[in-house]
Amino acid sequence: MPSKNAINSNQPVVYIVDHHKSVLLALSALLAPLNVSIKCFTSAELFLNHKMNNEAACLILEAHLQEKRESGIELLETLVRQGFHIPTIVLASSSDIPTAVRAMRASAIDFIEKPYIEHLLVQKVAEILHQSAPTQMN
């Protein structure tokens, strides 16, 4: 799925990975007022094949991607192994304690069950953007 917004070098980038296009569209619309560029991906593979830039500020990731190769948690673990440390919020359609623990061990900042409360998710992303702003490179 193409990005909702074009990448602007002044804006932080929020990446969203979810196999449901409707979720990608809803999250893009929800986060648009934060003045960020939003890049959406329907699979871990598409995301991993994309070159992240230094404006990467946040990753919102579905825990249970419908892929044979990689779940959302496995994607996060892969990123960490590759040396990418992007603040990540894991969303889960269904969850259990072991999945939440695994996400947190893989350096997720938060683990949120769907349906999420919209204003709380926006607030969490805004906090991440605020915390990462001083360290971003231009």
C-alpha cells in the first residue's frame, strides 16, 4: 500500500505495519493531525525491504501479521538484531501474556489490545514524537 503522505524531510516518519488495509487507512487518518509523514506496509517483508531513513520516529505494528515467514513480534526482534531501535507500539487483535511479554522483551514501548482507544493511541504516538525530536538528524 502506498504511503498516505509523501515523505517530507522536515517531518518525522511513523511507520505502520498491519495486514488489514482498513486498519492502515484508519490509523493514517487518526495520526495525520500530528504533522508526520506516514508510511504503511501490509507485511513484514514489504517493511523490511523498505529503506528506513533517519527521520523514523515511531513504528506501529500488528502483533499477529498473517504471514508464514514473520509475525509482528518476529519483525520487531529482527529489527533489534539488525541494530534498528525505533520506538514501537505493538497492537494486538488477540493477545495473551506470553505475547505481550515477548513484545516488551523485544523493546516495544507499549502493547495495546484492539480495539484501542483512539485518543490514547494518538497521545502515546505524540509522546514518542516529542521524546525523539531532539535526537533526530536532519
